[in-house]
Amino acid sequence: MSFEAPKNGGALARLFAFLTAAFVAWSAYALATSSLPPLAANRGRIDSAIALNLVISGIVFLGAHVALLLVLLRRPREARIPHENARVEMLWTALTAIVLVALLVNSELDSRALAGGSTDPGAEPPVVVEVVAQQFAWNFRLPGEDGIFGRTDPRLVDQAELNFIGLDRKDPAAEDDIILPQGLLVLPEGREVRVRLRSLDVIHSFFVAPFRVKRDAMPGIATEFTFTPTLSGRFELACAEHCGLGHYRMRGMVEVVPKADWAARLKEAVQ
Ligand SMILES: [Cu+2]
């Protein structure tokens, strides 16, 4: 049995061109009609990084398809593929490397800028909040007026006593700690927030899309990151790591209120 080459290579090329055009049109439509949730924190760099990656991969996608199309149109019958062309191979390897390295450097600069927090000497001190993930809920704690978190010990965790994070109530620093109700975090608008993220059991992930924040919570490690909410409102917090059978209900709410209302809203939430 012999395979017959298509009589008309041009038809194949036209089909290919049509499919490429349809895909490009669909991508453009999807890009134009769907978008990220409106930005509600000082992390616009994430959006620019996503846009940059999309544009560059879009150009590469189009370029590769146009090149393929040209080959199809020019050589409709016979497959005269050159076996080696060191120049071309060097060129595309170098170009790919340059683009990828540039993207990597750019994302490294972004993550450094985002990790650094505010450098404004006149800025108010950040709001420090401890976020403790557990199967399947979020716990939030503020250090209170003394600015010091009370001691915690995993052996003191007691679900019945509602001591989810194992706070040592005998520690004087623990006295004024503010423990928010599970699943509700209240933050002031326009002030830097420094999150200290922990997990009591497995790996969870703190994900608030409007803040462009997604961080893994690792058992045994406390990680820190900062962001500044720039809009008042209620924003959904989801666990972005499949952490067990109850993962789907590991949902929380971040409520951002104007600075002046923050203390009152905190008090109300704790009651
Ligand atoms: Cu989880």
C-alpha cells in the first residue's frame, strides 16, 4: 500500500491558513471579552508581566505559523526538507534564548520590586497580619497594640475551645492579640499589609485574584509577603492548592475598608 501525496498542496495550505486565521480570531475575541478581575492592590506589575508574555508568545505563534504556511505554499508537491542548516539553527536557538532570558530577567525584577514593600520613609508602618491555613479554613491574627504576636504551640491547638492556631493564652504578648473569625480578614485601604503565612497541616495557597496575590502556605515554614489594597470592597480569598476533600469549601473573604473605619470594623468583626 502506498500513501499518495495530496495532489494539490495548495489546498492543504489554504486549509491550514484558514485554521490559523480562525484560531487567531478566536484568541483575539477571547482576549477582548475576558479579563482579569479589576486590580485592587498595588500589583499592576503582575498584569504588565502577563500582557508582555501574551504579546511575545502571540508574535512567536503567528511567526511560526506564517513560516509553516510559506513552506507549504512554496513546496506543495515534494518534501524537499534540507537536513541541516547550521546558520538557521543557530539563529533560532539564539533568538529563543535571548527572548526567554529577557522574560526571566524581567520577572525577577518584578518579583524583587513586589517583595520589597514600600520604600517611602514617611509611610505608615505596615499592618502585620498572620494568616494560618488549616484543613479547611483560614485563620487571621493581628498582634494588637503591643505589635507582638503571642506565642503559639501546635500542641495547644484545640478545635473545641476554638483555639485553632494553638495560641498560648498564658503568654502576656498574647493578651491583646486580635483573632478574627475564621474566613474573614479586615484590612485598611491604602496601607501596606505584611502577611506572615503559615499552615497547620498540608500545603495550602493564599489566593486573592483582585490583589494579584497567590502564595503557598507551607507546614513548618512562615513566609512573608506584602501588598497594599487600593480599593475598598469585599474580595474573595480562595485556597489555590488542592489540600484535601474539603478543599472546595476553603473560602474566605477579605474586607477592605477606608482607613478611618478600620478600627471600628475590626471591633465589630471580632465580637
Ligand atoms: Cu487549602
